[in-house]
Amino acid sequence: MRIPLIVLGILLSLVSCAPRPPVTRQASIFASNIVITLADHGSDQVFEACLERLRGLDQAFNMWDPASELSRLNAQAGKGPIKVSPDVLAVAQSGLELARLSQGIFDPTVGPLVKLWGIGTPQARVPSASQIAQVRPLVDWQRLRIDAGASTIELPAGMALDFGALAKGYGAMEGARLLASKGVRSGLLDVGGCVVCIGSGAKSRPWRIGVQNPGAARGRPLGFLALRDSAVDTSGIYERFLEASGKRYPHIMDTRTGRPVEGRLVSVTVVLPRKVNSDGPPLAILVLGPEEGLAFADRQGLPAVLVTDDRRILLSKAAVPLFTLLDPIYTLVP
């Protein structure tokens, strides 16, 4: 069973006045619902090519499948540099770069902690303090060695990569790239909540991408982002968690403590250019918390929407012109 490290809260709001209505296909990949909506070039061949690409990535990145490329790589930790595919190399590189930018708040080597807690699997449990202390030294992005020229990755013994916080975003980015190569100029690709907007919507207007209200039923937005040629992703603590002894433990790990994140943020939505993986920065901001997370977003120039547990919405500077609030129970903090 696969555990996505990141739980998403994005829904699509599609209004089209085009002569031909958009065509939509759905599938189940990455243990998630995949929705492809194309305003042009919506042939069976184009849809299937995109879905086949996503299926291949899912098979490669699934840490919970012993036969996946990622699992085979993790099984060879401590055995020196291991040759990997271009996709695994690219995702590992993006994870390492984000770890550097966030000073380890995001860490692609979080696999041992994810497996220890097992949140989202039948084996989910609250480990002891001694068990956490034993595993924490195995989570250390600075010990990860990547040789891009040789296409190799080297993990010290006991360490494990987890692409749960990167896989769907990479899939959405690659799926959109493939669609564009087939001639698609206007469409949306939703990979389990990682949404890529190709071009613009009807009449060259921006796509309206709704941001899920964390306190409401799925499909109810608290606001929307007006976007063109962009990738959008959300990390949240409100959907996947472990309940034990009257306490709720979110699935997102704080690498500083070895425990699930605790803080005032309930969701973070980030926008990036279409050709960049957006499935990672929201998690780093969520773990950092409101003040540090907002400062991180501003330093990186990221449009980010931060939702707190007291129904406040914080916007990074780059998000201000893109976001419109819809739900009056939330307060937009200036």
C-alpha cells in the first residue's frame, strides 16, 4: 500500500464557453483519482498516452511496492552508487534541492520515519521515543549522494528515499509536458490534487483553481486562484491521520522531531510555473509554520496560500494578485 506524504486540497472550477466543450477522462493512478480535461486534441490516443506515462511513474516511485525501482534502490542502501532511471534521478535531485533551500525541513530521505509510523496503512502506530531516536539519524539529506553525470544515487545503510511528497507533482508536470507535445494548448491535469494548467481557459481567461476549505466537505472551496500555465499543489493535515489515545497524528513528518507535524497551519497551497514540480514546497511551508513558512515563500518568490487553524488566510506577496476569497467565515490577513 502506498502512502502519499502529502494530502491535497485542490478542486477544479471549470467554466467553458468554447464552441466545443472540454473532454474529460478519469483513472486511478498514484492511489489517487486522475482527471484530464482537454479543450483541444482530446482524442483517445492523447488521453491514453498521458495515462500510460503516469502509470509508469507510479510503478517506479511506489516505496510500498517491493518491485518498484525506488524500493529496489532503497534495498541497496549501503552498497555504493546505484544506477537509476532519468525519472528517479530527476525526482531525487529536486528533493535534494528543496532540502537545501529549506535547510532540511523537507527531506527526501524521510522514508525510515514514514515506515516507522506507518500512517495510512493497517500497521499505523505511535512508536516509542526510543524507536524514534533510533531512526532519526537515518533521515539526513546531507548524506545522500547523487551523481547526475553517472546517473547514480548512493544511500548509506539503513536510509531510504520516499517520493511521496514529490511523485504526484512530478507526474503532473510530466503528464502536462506530454500533452503539450501532442499539441494540447488548453487543458487541466489533476493528479490526485496536484493540478497543472496548460495555457488558459475559455476565451483566453485564466483557469479558476479552487482551494479546498479544510473544514468543509471535499469539493467546497474557500477561495480560488486565477492561473495560466501553472502548477498548483496543497499540503494539509486534515484528511490523512492516525488517531490514538484521543490524539490525532497527521501523516506529515517533522524531520526535526521525528514525529508528525504540530502547528497552527492546516493547509498550504503553492503555485509554480507549469514546468516545475509543485509537490514539495507546500509541505516545507506547512512544517515551518505561519511566520517562518510565509517568510520562506516570500524569499523564494512563491505564490502561497496559508490557512491557519483559527480560519485565517495568509498570502505571500506573489499570491496577492492571484487569490480571491469566497468563504466569509475565513479572514484574509493583510
